[in-house]
Amino acid sequence: MADHSGFNSVAYAMLEDITKALGASVESFFGADAQASKLAMTNEMLSLWLSLKSDENRAVILKMVRAAIAAQVD
């Protein structure tokens, strides 16, 4: 099993579930290539999300992310 020091067990378990669904390894979330970097950022986002304590804070974050997506230029 990979060393997951620095991650809480809930975040790591969620990461394992995501990697299984993607057919990837946990290790693929970390590394120098662009895909691994994106996956590492996804892991960080999930860890931060799990750290939010209130529904109000989650609603604020969702609103910000939705606005950022809407503002993207293809």
C-alpha cells in the first residue's frame, strides 16, 4: 500500500474509490506529468471540501466554482 501520510483517512479512502472508478492507481495522482498534477489537485480539493464544517461554506464554494466554470472561455 502507498504511503499516505499527510492525508486524513476519509480523504484517502475517497481517493482510493476514485482511482478504482477511473481504473488508475493512487500513485497516479502524484507525479510530474500533467495528468498526475490534475489528479493531485483533485485530491487536494476533496480534502479541503471534507474540511469544511458548514453547509453555508460549501454553498459559497459551489457558487464560486460554478461562476468560474461559467466564466471560462473555450
